[in-house]
Amino acid sequence: MSLYQVQKFLFELNRDTAAQSSYREDQRSALSPFDLTPEEIQALMKPDIGLLFHFGVNGQILMHFAAFHKIEWQDYLQRMRDGVQIHGPVREGVYAVTGYEGVTAHGQRLTQSEQHLGRQET
Amino acid sequence: MTLVFAGVCSHAPGIVGRAHLADEVAKDRLYGAFDSMRERLEASRPDVLIVVAAEHFANFFMNNMPSFAIGMAESYEGPIEDPEWLGISHTRIPGARSVSELLINEVMQGADISYAEEWKFDHGIMVPLHFLTPNFDLPVIPVNINCQGPPLAPLHRVWAFGEALGAAIEKLPERVALIGTGGISHWPATPDSGKINEEWDRNFLDQWSRCDKDAMLAYTDKNSYLDAGQGAFEIRTFMTISAATSGLPGTIHFYKPIPIFAVGCTIATIDLPTVDI
């Protein structure tokens, strides 16, 4: 699991048309400079938007990758929802404590997390 | 006083890119509010436009993430997004290098910042420019506050940055327009995209319009995240404009949640004293 490396690859792809051309020509070569697991490489090459979101890829990075693959907006949102249904809550990163359930469930989980931390401190 | 215009607006990519999916009446009202903001901006006859934005990993990444950065380039380009997806053609935007350099030096008197001679604009700047300078002919100085990749600058440091920016603008001989652009409550580009906490938004905008510094500095990222989504980290851009304009009140010209745009769309200006310069 190397969320940083996945996001770094996507960051560079998103902002550079030359990198996009290279990636279109040869995905594996374009991915090779990055320290990625086989699972991450597969998710990127497919592309498995839901799994990438589950890994913790920031949506502001992921939405560009979805647009690069001409995935429509509502389809992009649905793929993320499906991803966390299939694979479970976001593993890491800024969404790791919010997940996919929406505000109410998020609030409950954050409260539980705070209570858990409070118990640990005492 | 060289500040001739100050305000805030939304920048969500859907505002242009998904306009065809929006409720037409709501979209037209928002576009009308942007037009009015453009007319006010043009009437102020600015020489340069400073845009305080919250970019989304277009230039800055977690390998070297500045809390605050100011552009110092001759020109900029954008959008980084697929122009078809964003609904805005790729273009070059003039900068104002010498003004940037003076501005940066002055801001450094009060805040620690980074500067950048390369900068690609994403929707965070391109969407406001699309409406406010549709010919992309007004020299722009981009300013970025990291609102995406935690750790984030604490709000009191954002306020200090805004004050330093305001003091620096006072030293510039040019007529300066200043815009902050960000979302309030929103969960952009996530499965919760489209969710908007209108009550939270209206409360914040009320505080912003009264420039209630204490109330705005009382927000915490943890609670904002809980109540208003990770997009609410971008209130930093609005607060910077408040701090830069020395506590002047503002007027909310437009606010309406438009879910397909994934944000409560906002157009507001600071009530600057009339200046004749």
C-alpha cells in the first residue's frame, strides 16, 4: 500500500499533457518509476475508480483521472460509492474517517473515534 | 489606498462543466450574479487582479506543500483539466511579474510564504476568471492557500497572512482588485458530492459579512470536516479577504445551494470605502 505513490503518479499525469500522451502509449512504462504494488498498478490500469477511492486517493486528484478516461460525472460518483460498498471504507488519507455513508454516519463514527481516543488518554 | 475592489466567489468546476445538468433558473441567477460582479470589477478599473485560491493539486503536492504561495511569473496557463470536461478552453493568462515581486517582498514582512515562477491554473482560478475576466486580459497574480492536503495552516495564521497581504497591497502603486475563491460547506469529488449544509453556510456567510473575526477564528478543521465536509477547509480563502481588508463588512449578493455544482454558490463583495484615485 503506497497511497503517496499512487497520488504522485496521478498528480503528475493530471497536470501534464506529455505525461498523458506517454501513458496512453504505454501504461506500464509510465507507471514504472513509481513504487506501486501489483494491486495498485492493476487498479490504475483498469481503471478501477472505486478501488482507488478505497485506497484513499483524494477525489480532487481522482476526478481528473476519471475525466481523462471520459467517465461521466454521475458515473464517477457511482463508481466511488460502489467501490466502498465492495471494498469497505476508505483506508487512508483525508477521507479515512469520513467514509462514504454521508454526514450522519460520518458524525457517529467520528464521535466513536473521539470516545475511543478519550479512553486511551485516560 | 490602492485596493479598488475586493470580493469572494465560488469556483466549482461544475459551474461551467456541468451547467447543462443544472436547474436552469438557478444557473441563470448565478450567472447573472457573476455578471454583476464582473461589472463591479470592471468599474473599479483595476491594473491587476490578485486571486486567492485553494488549488486542487495542480501545482503543489505533498512532496513540497506550501501553506501559502504567491505567483511571480510573466504569465500563467490553464486549465490543467480537460477543456471539454471543464467547459473552458486552454489559454495563457498574463501575469504581472514586477508587481508580484514587490507584493511578495512586502507580504514577507508579515508572513512566511513561498513563491512560484511556474503555475498552472486549475478550475479554482479558471472558473472565476471565465466569468470575471472572460477575455483573460487582466494581469493576474495567483495566491494559493493549501486547503487540500493536511496538515493545513491554522486559521489564525491564515488571518495573519491575510493581514500581511492587505498591508502589502497598500504599498503597491497599482490599482488592485482582490478576489478570494473557495467553497463553503461541500464534499466535492467524493461520493457525497452534492451534499450542502445550507444552515452552516448561511451562518458562516453572516459572520463573514459582519467580519466577525472571533467567530471565524473559532472554527476548527475537525468540526468543519464533520459538519461541512473537507471542502469547508476552503473557508480560508474567504477569511483571507476579510483579514486583508482590515475588518470591513461585506455584502452577500448571491447564495444558493446548487447540488449539481456541488457547492452553495456564493457571490459577495467587501464594502470598500469609495476611493477617487
